[in-house]
Amino acid sequence: MSPLIEIRQLAFAWPDNLPVLQIEHLQLERGEHLFIQGASGSGKSTLLNVLGGVLTGFTGEVRVNGLSLAQLSARQRDRLRADCMGVLFQQFNLLPYLSLEANVSLPCVFSRQRRAAAITRSGSVAAEAKRLLQRLGLSPQQYGKRPVAQLSIGQQQRVAAARALIGSPLLLIADEPTSALDGHSRDLFMQLLMEELQQADITLLLVSHDPALARYFSRTLKLEGNT
Amino acid sequence: MMFLHIAARSLFSRRASVLLTLFTLALSTALLLGIEQIRAQSKAGFFNTVTGTDLIVGARSGPVQLLLYSVFHVGSATSNIRWHSYAELRDDPRVAWTIPLSLGDSHRGYRVIGTDNGMFEHYRYGDGNRLQLAAGNQLNDLFSVVLGAEVARTLDYQPNDELIIAHGTGNTSFMQHDNMPFYVSGILKPTGTPLDRALLVTLEGLEAVHLGWRAGVPLPGAQATPEQARQRDLTPRQLTAALVGLNSRMQAFHLQRELNSKPSDPLTAVMPGVALQELWQVVRLAEKALLAVSAAALLIGVCGMLAVLLGSMQQRRHEIAVLRALGASPIRISALLLQETLLLTVLGLLLGLALLWGGIHLLQQPLLEQFGLHVGLTWPSTQQNRLVAIILGMGLCSGLIPAILAYRMALVNSLGQRH
């Protein structure tokens, strides 16, 4: 089986600038969890955007799930992201006007594959959303009626994690998901996230400047960047 | 399906500004369609002022002038028809009926029309409606008067009330025919025609009050009492105009030409439809101005919607980033925004129609009674349907702007947003 992510000779530069990102070789197997640590400007967000399929114009070879990103159309890259990736931002992950459950169910609107997976797992998308919220410590009975805006940032990030996990994507990419959280919420968040990832056998690629997160990972990559 | 749900929830979350937009749109839609309706129906009302009359005959003048004074009671005739010319016309075998009209007197600003009961029998307006009495009877006495609906309402007359008519047509005529008071025999139902503002009396009654007058002034000491008047021969000597119905419409052209070129008598005969059309040309400018104003109102409504939509774009940057991360393509995101605008426009339109119909339902009666304006609760006309299509088109076009903005936001090469 091919590795989930395979990068060779990747370089990315904005026009007329020095490269912001250079990776000789990086391989990530299914189920592996990789922590990419780097200061701001080290190119870690650029890497995530390349892997997410929204940033093109790089040189070298980037394969996700065996597909070469450079050879896919914009539409195919969007499809790949919808079907195979969960994405977690630093904050503002949720649509404030939707309920918790509707927020978590969103990926199943955009991907038939993930919808099918969610239904296989729990019988319905709603049931799977409830299960994930429960797993991440946000029981729908307790939190379901609350508007998203009334949740703490730590709680919002856990809802976002549930959303990224629904329908068992192959890969979760996370960009500084804990930087808005205090130490305690961060630990709680990471613990719950790692447990669920382990159980669903989902690959994780997390970028952060915070070295404290390294202890949750077996592999760490330090990006130096050109500064 | 789910997408519509997202659009609806998103709109609902911004309900204050969305409701305002909706209301603006609804109001401008109702205004535009309402003005179109009033325009169309007042035009129809205008052309329906006199129907079923084949020719209007008066002394020599222009067709529009003849129409104005004989039907709309505006202005006055420069000269009259002699009675025997009228009698000749009345007895012509081609003529089915005639309604004599004698104008020149007034009552507190309202025109007094000398005529006969043929008016009730033959005059038609709208879709062939006859004059109907709301109260009382037709002209049944030398000094009886039948009041138009507006006259009776504003001057608060009841049947059997007495009134005095004034010589001339000014509101402040000094010459009152106060030696011969008239009594109200009947009151007409509202018609939406100039007859609402007229008083109908008999030709003989008019003749009677002018006994002892020469050249528009009373001769001193020559006035008669009503009792004396009843003894006299009151056959009028002249008339202002006559409405003529023919046995066969085909003869209208022929008779018109015959009358217009009669060497013995300087007459003008016009076909009401043709003259109305000519007169309408004059009124059209106002018609166009009305439409222009309501079009401006719609433009303002759409601009308001656009302002609200564009104003929310900055806040929605984040929403777009989330949808993008979920794998929504830029096209799909702009489609979502377009859908939103369309939803708004359609809702605004429906609300506007509801407002219009509700308004018409409420105002129909007062409009007819106060302004003689007949506005019916009708299914949208072709013209209105066209306006609806234009409104939808404008909504769609204005929706393209935020949609394109969203598309460009979605194309930005990054997941999440940078602060």
C-alpha cells in the first residue's frame, strides 16, 4: 500500500521571492501522527495549504493517497479535500448560525463518501455527530441547545474536531488548533483528539509553534524556513 | 437541499438587516406594481368614460375640445347647436338614440348638465355599465335634479333637498337662479366618470331658469316664477352637444363626414374612441413620469439589498473559509450566495404582492368613492408580469456581485484565515 502522504523535492516560493518552503523528502504512512514544529514564517501553513490542495504553483512531487496533486484539477483537489481530509483551524471553525450537530454534520453535505461512512458507523449522520460530540466531552443533551457563540473556545475547538473526524477521513490536517487555548484546555483537547484518532485509525498532520505538543507525537519534524 | 438549509439559516442569523431588506424590496415591488395597476386601470377608466356612444356631436371645434367639454366637463363650448339641427339628427333613421347635453350652469363648482332621461337609458361607461341610482328617482319633474355621487357626498345632499343653481361655471358665480330652486330627485351610484361630479337636470328646467335672460344677463323685471314657467313653452332653442348612438356602427364614418361637411350647420362630429386616443397623448407624459418614479423606487430597493449583502461580506469571509475547508468549490460557494439573493428577492416579491393585494383590498372602496378611481383586485397583467420578471432579473444581477466577490475570496490560496 502506498504511503498516505509522499513529498519529494517540494519547494514553494511566491513569485520573485526566496522559497518559503523546502522539503527534500517526507513520507507519512496511514495512521501515523506527525507533528511539524516551526516558528511563524517557517512555511508550515504553506505546507498545509499545499497538502489541502488550495495552493498550487509548487515544484516537486506531492502525493496524497496515491494522487499527484500537481496533476489534479482544482475541482478534483476540492473533491479530494472533501472526501479524504478533515481540516482544523486555529479558531473560527464553526458556522455560528448552525447548531452544534449541524456544524459537525457539515462534511457529510459535501462528501457522499463521508456521509456513507458516518451512516455505516452509527446508522445516521445525526447519530454519528452525536456520538462524536459525546466522545469529545460535549454531550448533545447538555450542549445541544446552546448557540455556538456561547461555547468556550476550547469547547468550540472540540466541536471543530468532531466535525473534522466525522465520516472517518483518511487524514486530519490541523493548523495551530490549540494556540487559542489555555494549558488545561489544550491538554484536554489533545487527549480527546488523540484517543479518537487512534480508535478510528486516522492519520494526523499537525503544525504548531508550540513545542509542548511534541509529547503527543511519535514523530516530529522541525521546519526552519527561510527567514 | 441541505444547501438551501444553510442559506436559510445564514439569512435567519442576520434577520434584522435581512428583514429590513425584505421590507424595502416588498415595498418597492408593491409600489411599482401598484402604480402600474393604477396607471393601467386609470387608463382603462379613461377610455371607459364613454362607451357605446358612436358619435359626439357639437358645434364646430376641435375633436379634443369637443370631447373635453361634452364628456369630461372641462372648458366650455364656444358655440352651440341649434335645436332644430339636433331634432333633425335625432329623427335621422340611422340614429338609434341621442342624449342631449346642455352645459353652462353650475352649482357650487359642480357642473350642471341639462339632459333628459335618455341619459339613464343609453349612456354607457366601463364594460357597458348603465347609470344607476343609489337613492331616489330619475328626472321626474321640471325642477328635479339628479346628483352625481361625489356631489351628493361632498355637499351632503339627500333626496328632496332643495338647491339653487348658479349661472355660469365659476365657483363663485354671483348670478344665482334663486327664483327657481330645484329639488333632488335622485343620487347616482359612483361611476368613476366625470358624471360623479355633475348635476343632471332637464333641458326644460334649464330653459325655465333662463326665462327672461338675454345674452347671459337677466332682464330687469322679466323673471318668471316657477308657476309661470310651467305654463310656458320650454323647448330649448339650443344645445351644447349630443351623444349619438347609431343603429349600425358601420354608419358612423359616413354620418360623421356628412355632419362635418353639412353646409347649413357648422357641426363637428367625432368618434369618442379616436378623440380619447388623441387626448390620451396629452396625459401620457404624466403616465410615463409615474412609471419612472416607481422604477426609481425599485432601483433604490435593489440597491438597498445590495448594500446589505455587500456590508455582510467582510463578516462572511470566515464563513467562506470554513466552507472552502470542507471542500466546497468556489463555484459552489458563489452559488450559495446567489441562492441567498434569489431567495431574498423571491420572498420580497411575494411579500410585495401580498402587500399590493392587501392594500388594494383595503383601499378599493375608498379609492372609488373619494377619487372615482376604479382599482380592481386582478391577477397580474402582462405588463405586471413583465415587471415581476424585471425585478427577479435585477435581483439576480445584483446577487452576482456578492457571488463574484465570494468566488474571489474562495480562490485565495489558503485554508482558514490569516489575521
